[in-house]
Amino acid sequence: MLFEEEIKEADEKLHKKGYYVSNMVEPYDNLYEVYDKNSNVIIDYLTVMQLIQLSRMINQIP
């Protein structure tokens, strides 16, 4: 799968900060959603690059 390692890395970074990544379902199965620990959707309809950028930004927050 294209970008598999990048997605895994972004998922791990977000998980360390208490967020969870989910792949959306058809017809948006190439997009992602991010949830908090209470299963609230924080942001959705993210492309792979947006997910990676979000994980990098959140990872910089102490």
C-alpha cells in the first residue's frame, strides 16, 4: 500500500497524544478521521498528507 509507513508513523504519533486514526468507509476510503479518547471526531476527510502534517504539528505540542 502506498504511504503505508507514513500512515503508521502518523498513527503512532497521534496515539501517543491520545488521538486515534480511522480510515473512512466507501466512497471516502482514501480519507481519514481522527478521534479523541471519548470517540469524538476531531477532524475528518483528511488526505494522507494532511494526516501526516497534523501528526507532526500535534507531536510538537508538549
